[in-house]
Amino acid sequence: MPMCGIVGYVGQKQALEIIVAGLRRLEYRGYDSAGVAVISEGELEVRKKAGKLANLESLLGTDPLPASTTGIGHTRWATHGGPTDSNAHPHLSEDRSVAVIHNGIIENFSELRDELTASGVLLASETDTEVVAHLLAQAIPVANGDLPEAMRRVCRRLEGAFTLVAIDRAQPDLVVAARRNSPLVVGVGQGENFLASDVAAFVDHTREALELGQDQVVAMTAHEILVTDFDGAPVEVKPFHVDWDASAAEKGGYELFMLKEIAEQPKAVADSLRGRMNKESRIQLDEMHMDEGLLRSINKVVVIACGTAANAGMVAKYAIEHWTRLPVEVELASEFRYRDPIVGPDSLVIAISQSGETMDTLMALRHAKAQGARTLAICNTVGSTIPRESDAVLYTYAGPEIAVASTKAFLTQIIAAYLVGLYLAQVRGTMFEDEIRAVFTELHGMPEKVDRVLDTTEPVRALARDLSAATSVLFLGRHVGYPVALEGALKLKELAYMHAEGFAAGELKHGPIALIEEGVPVIVVVPSPKGRAILHDKIVSNIQEVRARGAVVIAIAEEGDETIAKHADHVIRIPAVPTLMQPLVATVPLQVFACEMATARGLDVDQPRNLAKSVTVE
């Protein structure tokens, strides 16, 4: 399932307050239902409710939980079974001795469910998660009351992707969790410890964390953290420090997380660039740790990603090919390993993922590694799985992104990919040093230009409100404007629940022009007339084609492009920048447009229906 929010706590404080606050920060990861469980006086107490977290908080107001210093909590994105009270987590064993929460999908749950039913167990939900609760309760006596060993025994029987967190009423000072192909981090406190699917859940209490590896079980008390593999062998875990505080995960005065994150883009771009050029004016990517000799032997680059990250990869293709003369393929990660891709030791595979936990991308990465390819992750989340399993990593340092529809991740992924391209050009000698320095200088000026776009978005908002009754919006672009058009359409689909499509403008007359009818809004990303002028002339012809058929044309055009005004019904101005930099400014009005369109239609911008922040199973 796409990410659910998971929180576990054991310590000296009241667990419920900490867990609910953590769930509030993680609600963007799953909001079909929510629940909590605590241990009090030798009994498990559970409260859970369908719908958003506010429904659970209302229930706790009328039916409070007893005091407890140990507990677990969950926000769910429904897969097995609809978003009902009974399907909400935590799930209890039949004797109410064990409570379990879960992120992921247990692929052999049907077989296990049949086994439990045949043994006389009565199941109370439609979920795969409840199966684990019953199996754990059966395994604990076999493990001589040892909950971590019982968890290991159960995990060895499970197939699929999962994070599991469990508490046992007989062991009130212990929280146990397991991880396979699904995110889980440990927060290390003083006299208290935390478990969560994201550090945002506990960063208000501690910024020290531990990375959990694949197929590991953690047993956590207030004063001790023990990690083993599924066979019980102790393993070492890597500590890391969270470099942002709790305020970064709050709205900071903005009505929406998405508005806050759109506004944070100048800083995010600047942070992604900081420290990337040394005193000798050479690109330095300190996290990469990849041998330059290997990079000189590369003869192909393959970008694997999903959704917005794939659109960022498409932008990157234009720049990396231009600067390095290496062929670049951009692959949807969900399709990559199923078509027998041709990669090997001479290939550099770049995996782009904001969360570092996107399952399609992770599995594609593993396939590439199995073929001998060199792998590089572009990621925002320190300590996540994709960077850990890659040969090298470049972090984007965008800070937490809470809104489901990605904004600042897109811009910073482009920046990171451009840095990789410049570094490859430097190592391979395909650009002169002064050329690299000139491009980097242009990149360094982008935060100010993005800021200028943000200062002039009110006409974009007004236009979105005027067009809020539209049933379809089309997006056109050429060159790097094409992936920008795809990203603009994706944002509108995600947020406004409407038909929106992005096209390469030259493809218009090869079919899509049939969609044009009177009054259909068409947003056109206009190339600079100062760059490759032929692109500008061609897109003007495309604009004339759709206007002749009644479309309402909204042009995203640079300042100083006066010729475009007579061809468009509306012109949204962006700063003049080099061609390859245009996506960094042209995307921003499209983000604002989608956000305002959804708001005008009365929709939930931060938590759009049917979506969660990251997809952690295939």
C-alpha cells in the first residue's frame, strides 16, 4: 500500500499524546482511518476510527484511553478491506493479548488466513494485517514468551512488503517492529525511544535516529534498542542526525502545506546547490563516493523514477545528453525490470525518489544492480532504502515535503540531476571548466528567479478561479517544456480530479487536436525566442492551430517575449533564463494554478483522494 503512518513509543511520558502528535505529522501518508493502542494495567486498550485523524481525536475525547507509557499508532491508506472502523489499525489477536499495526501488503495473507480460519480463529476484519496479530499470539508461547523471537518466526512466514509494529500486554515496557521493503526508522531519546515510518513523527523529541536495514527486527524499551535479522543474529545499525527541526514539518502560517512548500522552493533550490562547487571552481558531490575512472567508462545513463520524479528525469535527459554526449534513457520504474532492459557495468542507473522508499523504483534499482550496473540515487530522505542500496547518493536537502502533490521535490530533483550532469561532464572532459562554471553560476541565480515568479502569482490564481468549472485542461510544451507540460497536467489530475493531459506540442496534429473544442483551456509552455528560435516559431504555430478551433490559450512566456501576446488569450510571465533552466521557473505557475483550481473546487489540496505520499509496494 502507499505509505501508512506508523508511530511507536516507550518511555517515561504519556504515550498517547506523543503518538497522536506523531500521527498528525504523518497523516499525509494515509488518511482513510486512524487508531492507537496502549498497555495499561496488564490490558491492551484500543481506539480506532474510519476517516481522518480528527475522527479518532473526537472519539478519544468521548472515550479516553487510560494512562500509559507504551503505545503504538497508525494512519491507514486502505488496500485489503475498505476504510471502516473494523479494518482500521491496530488489530488485536483473538485473546486481545497482542496489538499490531502494519504498512505494506502481505502477499500470502490469503493462505495464512485460511490456515487460521481452519484452526478456529474468528477474524474481525478484511485486512491482511489482522493475520499477523493472530500468528504472533500463537508464536509467543512457542518462543517462550519472547515477543522479538515470535516476531522473527512470523516474519519468516510472510511474503511481500511490510513494516510491522507490535505490543504484548504481558510485556508492557517493550515495542517490537520488523521491516522488509517498507520504511521504518528508530528515534533515540533519553529514557525514551521511538519508532516511525518517518522521522517527522518524533523530530519534536529527538533528532538522533537509526537506519534499519532489510529483514531486520528491532526490540525497543525505554533504555535499550536491540536489532537482529530475521534469524536472530545481532546486526549493527547506522545512526544519523536529522538536520531539520519540528517547525519544518509545520505549516508555518500557511493555510496549506502545499502553499508552504511552493513558497519554500527558492530556499530548497539554494540548499540543493550549497557547497557543490569548491574553491577551484570544480563541481564536488561529496556524498557520491563513486570512482571517477568508473564514470569515465560509462557509455549510457538510465534514469528510473515514477510520477513527478519521472518528469524530473525527463528534464534531466536534455541537460545530461547536451553536456556529456552520453545517451540518456528515462524509464518508468514500474515498467523497467519487466521488459528485460539492457544495462550492465558500462551503464549508470540514476534512481530518483523523494522518499527513497518508492517500491517500483527500489525494485528497478535492485534489478539494475543484479545486471552489474552502477547505481546512483537522487533522494531527499537521509537514511531511506534507495540511497542505502545504491552505489552512490546525491541528497537534495529540500527539507520535509508533507503535501501529497510534490512541488519542491521536483525542482530540487532537477537541480540534483543537473549537478550529476555537470560532474560527469567535468570528469569526462566534455565541457571546459569555464563552461561548467558558467552553468553553475546560472543555477546559483535560480532561487532569486523562482522567488520573482512567486511574487507574481496572483493573476495565475485569479485565472484558476475563473476556469474552475472547466472539465478538461490541456498542456503543451516543446523540448524541456514537454516534461513541464506533463508535470502541470499531473498536478491538476492529482489535486482537481479533472481530465488534464500534457503533450509534446509537435504531436498535437497527430491525434490530440481532436480534443480541442470551444472554450477548452490550453496551457502552453513557450520556449524563449532568444534560445533556439525555431522552437518558439513552431509553438506559435501550435497555438494558432488550437485557437482556430476555439481553445482558450494561456501562455507561460518569458519577460520580453512581446510576440506571444497577440497569439494568446492570457500570458503568464516568467523570468528570462537559459533554455535548460526554464523548467525551474515555468513549473511554478503550474503548481500554483493546480493548487488554486483545487481550492476553488472545494477539494482537499494536501490530501487528495486515493493518493498517499509514496507508494511502498508494486
